[in-house]
Amino acid sequence: MNFATTSKQIEDAYALAQERYAAIGVDTEQALATLRGVPISLHCWQGDDVLGFEEPGRGLGGGLMATGNYPGRARTVAELRSDLDIAYSIIPGNHRLNLHAMYPDTDESPARNEIEPRHFQGWADWAKENGRGIDFNPTLFSHPLAEDGFTLASYDNDIRQFWIQHCIACREIGSFFGKELGTPAMTNIWIPDGLKDTPGDRTTPRRLLKDALDQIFEKEIDPNHNRDAIECKLFGLGSESYVVGSHEFYLGYAAQNNQALCLDAGHFHPTEVISDKISACLLFVSELVLHVSRGVRWDSDHVVTFSDELQAIMQEIVRGDHLDRVHIGLDFFDASINRVAAWAIGTRNSLRALLLALLEPRESMQEIERSADFTTRLALMEELKAMPHAAVWDYHCLQQDVPVGMAFMQEIRQYEKDVLSLRD
Ligand code: RNT
Ligand code: ZN
């Protein structure tokens, strides 16, 4: 298979595409300028199957599951950073890192309720060197005190307090990253709390959770350094019948407390989509965090592909002019394929979908809709799918000095040979 293209072919194809888009009133240069300014937050946990770097032997809990045993999982901070560096180097643009609290960079073994910024200094240094922002997540799973399935909504006050302290510590770490890196961290709380079978009391755990969140967010933190988000979920493995932090719960909480809401694409009913929620939620909450993911039959966290829903998510952000209030992050973990390739494929797809959305003649499309000419709207939307956006994407990759098309797989294979295959 030889996908080799020369720069001249790419530039020529782009010039033709630029003319085609100009003819429908779309400025490709402007679309690319916007695209260059949008960071995607890459989730660190794709690199090591969500295991983290605390005590060895702690399995993945909280009803999360990574399946597959492809060789080359990152086992140390150094390995994970090296893998991330490769991923970033084959993705056009400058992107963020979404870090979890169970990935400290330290020889100490701080308890989760005692983690401090200094345990994450290495990440801040690395991010600074590379000009990246960092987002952060408390880890309320894969821990002995999360084993009975309840954390912030636990009836056991000691357990609840432990996790409250953990979240408070995480906000400080988020704030530290924000200060160090000059860009606010979105610190996102997700908890696994829920029940496998029909609860006798759905109310009390939700009351407890609300109270725990009030304690966690009591201290005001400069939004230039840290902003808080909360992530809802419909069900999980072992919490099929009841999840304390449901959509209504967190939407209400975020709206009431002026906080960011995190929408994960896999956290709703199988035919329910987050693309339709963006415009509604943003009327009531200040900001959204997205966990772009792909559920296959359930919340399976498959690598993000160029699906209709991925395109719809990006279209909604662009059509509604919401780019400044939506923080795009990824959340998938596939252990059955090369993990660095998984990052690259999912992130490149997300950016490509964003580009496709930026290449729409938004104003004329909306004008046509306002005039109730739904026939033309449908015809236009279908024609747009076959416009030469791939030529614009290739040109973008060329300009950003990253591999064009399948060429990124050559780098992946080389890295696999030199580095990943040597790990056991
Ligand atoms: C779990 C949530 C959560 C996690 C990460 C690891 O269902 O999606 O975002 O995937 O915190
Ligand atoms: Zn998520």
C-alpha cells in the first residue's frame, strides 16, 4: 500500500478545493485559522488502559473496562510521556493533556486525599516545555475506599470525607497547572456511585452528593487558573439500575452553581446524542466539557471514528458559535490496538470533523432555513458532504508539518518497533 503524496499534489488539490469552497462563500483560509486555534484535550488514560501510576496491582474499578492486550502499554510516567509526545507529533495543531489524579509523578506514595501540586510538578514542567495546557480529573475509582461502589454519595461519613478531601486537593492541583501554564485547567469530577439493582432510596444518595459537592466547591478559585466541571452518566457496569450523578442531577447542579457540565458521548441512552444537548445546555450553564467517545451498543469507549455523531457534535459547536464555551476532550480506551495510533486516529478524526463543520456556508445555510426552504437546505447539506474537504485537511497537515494521510502509520510502526515492542 503506497499512499505517498508529494507536497505539490497536496498544494494543487488544495488550490482547487479553495476555489470550490470560495464559490459557495466559504473561506478555507479562515476555516484553517480557526481550526489551528482549537485545542483538543487528549486523555492520558488511553496510553495505559486506565491503570495509573500509583501502587502496582491496582486494577481498574468503577465499572470501567479496557479490553485487549496489545503489547506496549505505558507502565511509567516517562513511558506515557514518550508515547504522548509521539501522538502529538502526528496530530496537527497544539493540544492539551487531560490528566487523572492517579498519574502522579513522584517516588512518594501519597494517599489520594493528600496529593499536592508538587506530586505533579513533572507534568507541569513537561507541559510548559511543549506549550501545552493541562486539564485534571480527581480519580474516584480503582481504590479500596471506592470498592463498595460509593464515594461522594457514601452513607459512610469517613469514606465521603476522604473523597471530598481528594476532590479539594485536585482543585488545588488544577489551579497549580493553570498558574504554571497560563491557561485554566478544567477539573472534571466523575464518580462511579450507583446501584446494580433497583434502589429503595434514590433520594438520600443524591442529597449526600449535593452536599459533598457544596463542600468541595466551597473555596472560590480564580477561574483563570481552575474551572470545575461535573460529568453525568446514565449507567455503568454494576450500576445498571441507578447512577447517583445522573444528567438531571448535574445539569441542575451546574446551572444553579454556574459550573461547567461535562457531556460524555457514551453516557446516555444508545440512541440519545450529545450533539442535540449542546445548544440547550449552553443557555443555562456557562461552559461545557465534552468527552468525545464512541459507544458500540453500550458505553464501550471505542476509538472515535468519523461518524455522523462526531460530525454532528462539531457542527453544533460551530453552527451555534460555541467554540469559546466548549472544551473538547476525548475519552476512549482501546487496549486491542496500538495505543498511540488510537490517540492519533481519534484526535485526527475529531479535528477533521471540526474542519468539516468550519467549511460550511453557515450563514447562507441558516438563511435558507429561516426562509423555510427545507428542500434547498437538505440538498445543500448533502452536497457539502462530498465537497473536497479532504484536500483542505491534507493541506492543513502539510502546513502543520505532520504526516499526511496514512503516512502517520509509518511513524507509529517505527515507534512500535523501536520502543513499544521492547516493553513486556
Ligand atoms: C466514566 C467516565 C470518565 C472516565 C475517566 C477515566 O464513565 O467517562 O470520564 O472515563 O474519568
Ligand atoms: Zn467520560
